[in-house]
Amino acid sequence: MVRLVLVGPPGAGKGTQAAVLSEHLAVPHISSGDLFRENIDNATPLGKEAKSYLDAGELVPDEVTNEMVRQRLKAADAAEGFLLDGFPRTTPQADVLNGILTENGMELTAVVQFEVPREELVRRLLERGRSDDTEDLIRRRLDVYDSETAPLLDYYRDKLITIDAFGPVEEVSSRALEALRTRT
């Protein structure tokens, strides 16, 4: 039974690695982005609430995100393990996750950090060619990650596994799976 949180800056390959690890470990990949889309597409009460914020150009409050995660972790397929991608992003969200896990008699196995040199992240994100991916905006997003999400590394220091995420996808996946084998 494996319960993981994946962390890493934009461009570190979390989504790609989440898909690979989810398949290898036979646990659901729970992405905060997918949770938002599912709830909005299915017009759930939480989805309607989230959509009202997004339509107004505002951030969805933590309470809404937290409740989406709480409900998702109660689903039958998450009972035997899961891989969280994009949640928690902040230490207050990590506190909420701990509460959710405790409520469900669960404990995190590990927090996997994907580490990539900053200049490589900028290069990768520029290469994607998205219209909103200018170098200035990318560097700003990385700064936000450093200030808001990086504190999770200290918060989870006892469960943290750091993976060098520089290199081909298969090599990074192999490093992550090997580190998890030795840890679990």
C-alpha cells in the first residue's frame, strides 16, 4: 500500500512521472487539476463553487480544494493507495491533508520531490511553446513555487525522497521507483 505526494517546480515532469509511477504502483493518480475539471464538468456543488471563482478570475479558496481532495480520498480506488499530484501546495494544505489521512486511518508513505536545475526548468518550459510561457512569467512562477511550495520540503523532511529529475523520462522513473523500493 503506497500513499505518495509528488512535489516539484513547474517543468520538473511531475505529471509525466505521476502517470508512470501510478501505473507501476497500481494506485490512482490524483491530480488537483483533474479534480477541478471533474467537479466542474460534472457540475457538482464543489465544481459550481470552484467555477464561480475561476470565472471571476480569482483563485479557488483552499476550503473548496481541500474538500475536493477529502471526497476523492474517500473513493474506493484510493483505499489501497494513491499518488497526489498538485496537492498539497502549501503547509496549511499539508496540515489539512494530515487531518484527512488521520480521519481515514491512513498515513503517507513518502513525499517524492522531483529536483531539476532552475535553468533547465526555464528551458523546458520555454520549449513547450505556450503563449503564456514567457521567460519572465516562467521565472515568476518558479519564484512563487520557491516561496509557497518549497516550504513543504522542510514540513515533510522525515518522509522526503529527493529524485534527480534531470534526464530521460525512463531514467527518472527508474530512479524514483528504486528510491521507493528501498523506502517502503
